[in-house]
Amino acid sequence: MRIISGNLKGKKLLIPIDDQTRPLRDAVKESLFNLIQHSKVLDFELYNSSVLDLFSGVGTFGLECISRNCKHVTFFENYTPALNVLKRNIKNLKCDVKTEVIEKDVYHLAKIKINLKKFDIIFLDPPFKEKDIRILLEIIKEKKLLKKNGIILIHREKITLDIFPKNFKILINKIYGRSNIIFGKFD
């Protein structure tokens, strides 16, 4: 695993030694960022943006965003082995100033008393076994975590059939190998 572009390009990322965490593969990550940067449908600028990385794992997506000059990434992770690797990756890449790590279950997002700001991009990469992300999307909408022109990026297994809230608009839906990449926003 490595950072694929930006000012940290080529830097290696540590990965967990167990099989409970599924880091975002470089090929899928590259496809995601190509869509973010070149899609006319999204009309989105990563530069100076704020990112919420839910189910962060070891931080492959959020750290790639920092390498590409986003302003700040808030990581949510509660699985201890992945969390320990995430913190080491942040420290090794000297990204402490641009990051915040919240050690909570993302499904408790609605109950969290911290003052979460609004984000330009929210990345959801739940375990493939996770069956219902609709609840999370409804919490994001209810807590008004997405900026007006922000986007939500969801990484799922291609065979997963998710049900989305009625006011969630899918902008792009792409299949890459075993992965389904969904870009959307609320109406």
C-alpha cells in the first residue's frame, strides 16, 4: 500500500496484520481520484476541502486526500488493530496537524456530542458484510454534515444491493473489479 499521487506520492502505508480490515486497493483508489478530479458530473475540487472518512481503517483514502492538498481529514475508526495502524500512518507521514481521529463506532454518529463541522466529501467504506448503510446516510443528512456542494463517496462490494434514502441522488455508479463506487448527494 502506498500514496499514489500528490506531495506524499510513493510513501508507504502500513497495513494491519489481521484479515478483519480491508484496505482500499491502489487500483480502486486511483479510479476514485480520477473520477473526483476529472468527472464533469461531479464538478468537485479536492484542493483545500474538508473530508470525513467513515470506517477509516488504516487511512488509505483520507491520507491520499491530504497528499492531494485537502485541508483536513476527520477519521472515524473503532477497531483497535486498524486504529493503531492508522495512528502510526498519520505519524509516519507527519499529517497530525491536518487530521483528527475519532475512536467511535460510526453508527453512534447521531449520539456523538462533539461538534462535527460540515464536510466537502464524506467517504463511506464499510466492511462488505455491512448490509444497511441507509441508516448512516440518514444520520449524515439529519446532522447536516455535508456542505451544499459536497459529495458522498461510497465503496461497496459489487454484489451488494443497498437501499438508499429517497432524497439521496446517485451521480456516478461505477464497477471496478469486485468494487462498486457510488458518488451521490442529497437533493
